[in-house]
Amino acid sequence: MDKEKFLETAKKLDSKKKGKREEQEKFQKFFERFHLLNRAYLDKETFEKAQQSIFSMAETIVNTIRYLDEEIARLRNKGRKQPFENVELAEMQKTQKRNEMLIGEFLSSAQR
């Protein structure tokens, strides 16, 4: 997943003057979808603080994805896993796959 490309796209959207309100609302809906998908990894307080600008929402999304990447790597590298850790790893991987699809969908619609 290209996190830097996503941040650049968000920065461009944030700096646009014309149609900024529409872009903000569109990105807000995207961020809400992301939050619903990542409720277990993105707390409500962080979600609410990030809603100030498009770029702050994008940074929160990227930080959540990085956290998931690190946790997935940590659990994969752990020698002996407890049964609940296998379930947790599978859930994280499923969520990360959905995140990739969501980001890809957003990037393709933003490039149009």
C-alpha cells in the first residue's frame, strides 16, 4: 500500500481553495468508513481530534495502518502463539486487507 501517495493526495485536497467544502465532506465520509472498519484500533478520541482537516484525517489513517502493520509483523514473528493471538492476527490481516481496498478505491476516485 502506498501510504506516501495517499498523504500527498490528501495534502493536495486540503490545499485546494475551490470546492474545498465538498472535498472535506467527501473525505469526512471516507474517514468515517475507515473508522467503522478500524474501531478496534482507532479510538473515538483520536477519531474526533483528527476531523479538523483532511490532512490530519489522512495522517490518522496512515498511523493506524502503520500500527496494524507493526502488530501483524510482531505476531507473525512470535514463535509460539496462544490460540487467541492466532485469531487476533487473522482479524488484523482481514482488516488490513479491507483498508488496502478502501485506500485504493479512494485513490482511484481522487485521480479522476
